[in-house]
Amino acid sequence: MENKNKKSDIPVKTTFQKIYDQFKNLLYAAIAALLIKTFFIETSRVPTGSMEKTILIGDFLFVNKFIYGATSPRTIPFTNIVLPYFQLPAITDPERYDIVVFEYPGDRDDLRPTVISNYVKRCIGLPGDTIEIIDKVVFINGEEAWIPPHIQYVNPYVTPKGVANPRIFPKGANFNEDNYGPVVVPKKGDVIKLSTENIEQWRTIIDREFGRRVVTIEGDKIFIDGKEISEYTIQKDYYFMLGDNRDDSADSRFWGFVPRDKVIGEAFMIYWSWDPSIPFSDFFKLLGSVRVNRIAKLVH
């Protein structure tokens, strides 16, 4: 008869083996999390009110990176060190009215941003679109644009047409944030006729496409990388981004177009939200400010 009290033949793991197994499991989990974060889902915090009340300051977003073509890490975290990266094929390009997370291209006249950061705005203009704002109303290709359900205006007054804002894009344009354009969003392959009258509108885009300062002017002649030219072929597709909080948004009206390679993904869900004005040192008060009604809320 079989002895039921017989000890199992399964070997007993040593303490070292148990520690090794735990470490291995943690390593596999970390690799899986890294792959998901790298190629599928990014997280993003909302630091400003430019998209209120669609998205609030203190919302934390899930971002679908896969849909627009996920990339390997672009920068070393918490630094401004840029890494070479590769990109997977995109399922689709950004569509009009998507809420898009992108790498900030830099201020209007800067070759590159002083600090690398991610912005979130609504995509209003696609490559080739004509954008115009008349008394705060957006028109795309001559037709009034769709109005986001939570659009917000904090300034009841309209800056009249012809009153130029010197901070507006492009440099030297007679536009302001309420009466803007028309401007055509550049698309890859567009041939731009250049002159001394319009070169300042295109200088930054051309320099950024080369990755260095290449545009110079000598008298009435324009040079790109030392070669005299009269036209330039756009190398990338671009997008026009606008905040839903129209009177309190630093967007494409001020710093210009976003190139396709700066687009990271589409924001689709709020996974956490609290009041960021409460310091982390007052943790329990901060925890008490959690906006439960916003968690798992889809953004659109």
C-alpha cells in the first residue's frame, strides 16, 4: 500500500533560488511594462488650462501611441538629451479634431525648444488645409469648423482685424489671436516661392528641417546652406494645433505648425485626476482632492 505520508520528490528551493525567481519575475514584468509604454500606451500629465474644460489641470492621460506609429524613446527621461529613435508604421495619421499629444517644437523663432516637453491640443488643421479665424470663429477651407462641446472663451472682447499681435505666428504677420490668417498648413512636397518679403515666415521651418541655421539673406538674395535659391520644397507634413480654451492657450497661433515626426499619440482616457495646486507635502489633503468622477473618463 502506498504510504500517504511519503515526502514529495519535488526539490525544495533554496533561499537563493527563491530570490532569483522573484528577481526574474520582476524583470519580466518591467520589460513588459517598458514595451507597453514604449510602443502602445504613453502617460501624460496636463500642466496648463489650454484645453479646459475638455481636459483639466491635474488630469493624467493615457495616450495611444500605436495608432500614429509608436517610437522607441526619444529622450532620456528628466533630461533634454535627445536619443536616436525608430518608428513603427502608423495605422493612421492624425485626423481633424483629434486631441493630440506632441513634442513641443519650440517658440516661434527658435531652432529648437529650450526644454523638451509634451503638449496636448486639438488638431484643427491637416496638411494642405487653409485655416482662418474671424472674430474668434474658426474656419477650415472656407467652412466654419466643428465647435468642441466644452469650448471656452474667457475674454468677452474681440481684438479687431488688423490689430497685429507681435507675438503671433508667422513673424511679421498682421494677425492676432481673434482674427488670424488665412494660413495654409504646409504639406510634404509643397513648393514655396521665397522672397525677401516672406522669408521670415519660412525661416524657422526651413532651419528646423535642416536641424541647424541655414537661411541667410544678402541684399535681395536668399541663401539656404550657402546656395542661392528662389523656392523651397517642404520636407514634412505639418499640423495646426489649437486649445479648446481659446483665449488662454499658447498654440499654433503663437508658435507655429507641428511637424508629423513630433506627434506622439492621441489622448483617449483620463486615468487619474486631482488638484495640482495642493503641494505633495500635504499628501492627505492632495489625496482628498481626487476627482473620482473624472477617472476612466474618455476625452474627445
